[in-house]
Amino acid sequence: MKIKDFSMGKAQSKYKKFIESCQCDDDSFSLTKGSDSSPYALCFAIFGYKLILADSVINKNCKIWDKNLRLGLKLKRAERIQIVNLNFDKEYLQLLTFTLSALSILGTLDKSPLYDEVQEVLPKNIEDSLFSCKSLDGAPKSGNHAMFVAILLIHAHNKLGIDSQSRIDHWVELHLRSMNKFGFWGNCDSMSHLQFQNGYHQHEILEFLNIKDIPWEIIQNSVASMVDNEGHFAPYIGGGGCYDYDAIFCLTSGPNISNRYEDLLNLTAQSILSEQNLDGGFCESLSVRPRSLSNVLRSIRHILRVKGIARIERLRYSITLLRPKHNRIHTHWSVYSREWSESDLWDSWFRMLAIARIDVALDPSKISEWGFINHPGIGFHSLLRKRIV
């Protein structure tokens, strides 16, 4: 079955109902239905509404969401500055960059572009910032930091009147110079899930900046080698919101989006769309829990499908995720810890975003049927450039 055989309208409508089910009485949102409200969840809801072109909802709630976004960021800053260095704090920098994207969707960013908040954490020395987190070595989670730094530098240059172009150029130069033979970062002899899941973030920025000479064919071949028999890309069975989207971004990026991987993309789309929960949302994975003999056998086949570092990654995850401490998923987005199969706004947005990119890759005219975000960071699409007058 191909993506064209699915009803995008039906999937989007169900997704919209799930977003609505996560709205709280005070116009905030919870990550999962009925859990605690969170400024991150509000961002994910706005991103979701934008993606499915629910402009009337966004316009109706623009003022209150703008107020809540700014208040949420202020409270998070006050909380985190007491215990960490904000310049390297993923929890705060993530919310700051998400908030910039969300405000751009609301159309309120230009009027009040968060000058003080951005200027406070804007790195002066790019090498120090990237080297401290080992971003150019492909260390786990370092791709996030590299992306945060770039988003802030671009925002400072475009919206704040701060001359940060030389630092943006240096960021790009350092990344191009240190790219490995797989098109990512780190000294590796074989391709791994970590490389594309971490390095995707830097490629998000390079794509936004329209940097030439990115070895997209090498990158896409590397990522395609990580797919499982269901079209998922996680080191554990059933896929994962981040892993699948990060892989799909890489497979659908570049100056000439081709359909060399049309069958693979259709398989991924089919799997994701078939995994939409009855409430309209998507989860991290339907297969990690409950534990069962059939899933153990699936995990063994999953491990044997790849070689090198990737096989070790899959073996490690398969064993680690059996432990009771991983019965639920814990994040800083919510006090509540969700079940693996429980719909949440983050995975739902990422799943639909992956579907949107596949849809457009196989038919570029579909760009008008999805609401990608015209702002540096997650949710941007290069074809937006051709639609800007």
C-alpha cells in the first residue's frame, strides 16, 4: 500500500481531535490527555495545528497563547537559572527555541522578539560552545546543543539587529570540516542509529541555511541502511518518534528531493499511519510494552538485521528496555511519565511531520497541503523558499 492510498484528511482530522483533547481549561496544554500542563506541550500543540493548517484555531487563540508562551518561558528561566548554566541547559534552551518557532507561527515574534532572553545565552565563541558539548565529535545529545546555538545566532541576525553572521559562518565551517564518511559527526567505523539521530539536528540547520555541497546521497544511503522490515529506524522494535522523523528528514532533504527510496518511504508511511491510536494521537512505540515472547523474537530479528555498531546499539536497547525502570517514559516536558503506547503531543507531531515530509517528497505539489514552519529549527521545509514572494 502507498501513501496515496491513505486518507490524509482523515488522519489529520483524528490528529486535530487529539490535540483538542489535550487542551486544559486555562488554555494551556498537557503532553498527554489528562496529565499536567506544560509550556512544551503548548508549543507542540501550536506546531500541530500549524502542520494541519488549522489557521482558524491559531488565529482565535493567538493572544492568550502568546501570553502563555512568554510566561512559561519566564517561569522556566527563573527555575533553571538557580541550578544550572543556562548557556548549556537543554531544558531551557529547548523551550526557548521552541517558543521562538511557536511565536513565529502566531505572528507575534517580530513585535517582541525575546531580545533579552536570546542575548543572554548567545554564545560569543562558537568553538568553545561546540567543543564543550562535543558536538563535532557526535557525542550523545550534542546535536541538540549545536542546533540551539545556530537557531539563536540566526534569530539574533535576522530579528535582533545583532551582527552574528561571522559566528554563523564559523558554525557552518566547523561542521563541514568535521563531517565523517557517513555524512554525520563522530569517529565511527560503521553507521549507527546515534549518528543520524544526533546529527540530524545539525543538518536541519544546514538545510535551512541552504548550504551547498552537502553529501546528501551518502547521508541518505547511510540512513537507509538503518531501516527495519517495518520501515522504522529506532534501535528498538516499533520505531520511535524522534528516530523515525530524523531519518525521514534526512531521506527527504537536499536540493533535488528524489524518489530513489520511494518504496522505503511508502513502507514507513504505511507503518506510521497504521499506528495512529484510536484517540487520534501517536505514541513512542506500540511494541516495547507489554513484554511478550513474540516481541522478544521480533527484537532478535531486529538485532540481526544490521551489523557493526548498529547491532550493538540494538542489542543494548533490547536488554536495557526490559528493565522495570523503563516501564514508562520520563521527560522534562511533563511531571507525568507516560506509557510507551500512550498518545502524546510530541510523538504525534513528529509522526505527522514525518508523514508530511514523505507526502511532499513523493509529490512536491503537496507542499501547499501542509503547514511547515518558516523558521530555523524543527518543522522547516526547503520548498518553503519557493513559496515566499
